[in-house]
Amino acid sequence: MSGLLGDTAAFVGDNVGLLVQRILEHVQLSVISLVIAMLVALPVALVMDRPWMLGVGAPTWGALLGLSLLSTALGVSTKAGVTA
């Protein structure tokens, strides 16, 4: 009986996957995959790293802000066709 249940679950899963691939674009599938991976990895990372225990100061936040602004500016400029 368990073999039949497993086969049915695999069949349904495969057909749902094919249906989702036909409806969604490849970029959307990539984004969904990354978001699900992030949701799975985030609790593990929070438990293992305990970021609230770190002493993060202004230089760290400034470096993070600078990297994010630079990455965003480069992404927008290459999407608009502007090269540096």
C-alpha cells in the first residue's frame, strides 16, 4: 500500500511541477527557488550564528550600506545599457 501512495505522490508532484513550469517564466521559477531556499536556511543560520550576540558597530553598517548601494548602481546601470 505504501508503494502505491509513494507512486501517487510522485506522479502528482511531477505533474504539478510540469504545470508550474508551463505557467511561470524561468526567471520567476529561479526567484521562487531562491526565496524557498532562503526561508529554509534562515532559521538554521539564526540558530547557529546568533547574530544578536555580535557587537556590530557603525563601520560595519557603513560597509554594508556602501556595498549594497554599489551593487544596486551597477545592476541598474548595466540593465539600462550604461557601461562603466
